[in-house]
Amino acid sequence: DKPAMRFLRNRGWQDAWETSGEGQPNTFNSRNPDKRIDFILTRDGSGLTPDCTHVPDVHGSDHRPLVTTIY
């Protein structure tokens, strides 16, 4: 619901989590993720389709990675 996300969505960008997310989407903080601060976006008509999006249980940073397989 932030202005930057609304701007992108209004121009055809889609959140990969909404179409292919598995598990929980929160990435911050890495020990107890309770906020979603990372996004992967694809654009309508780009030919890129998210197949699987997930947040691995990895603690190498202050937040966890967000991973998407795209075909």
C-alpha cells in the first residue's frame, strides 16, 4: 500500500509473491521475521512468469532472502 508499490502496480508490475508464494513472505528481521520488506516484481507482457517464490530460513544478514524461480 506504499506509494512506490502503487505506482509500479498501476504500470503493470505484479508481485511474484501474490502469484507463486509459498510459506510466509516476511523477510525482516532474519531471526524472527515479522515484516515484509523485500519484493520481486514482474511485468505484464514481459514473458516472465514466477513459478515458485519462497523465503529460505537463512540467517546471513539482517533479513532473509526472497527467492523466485521464473520461467
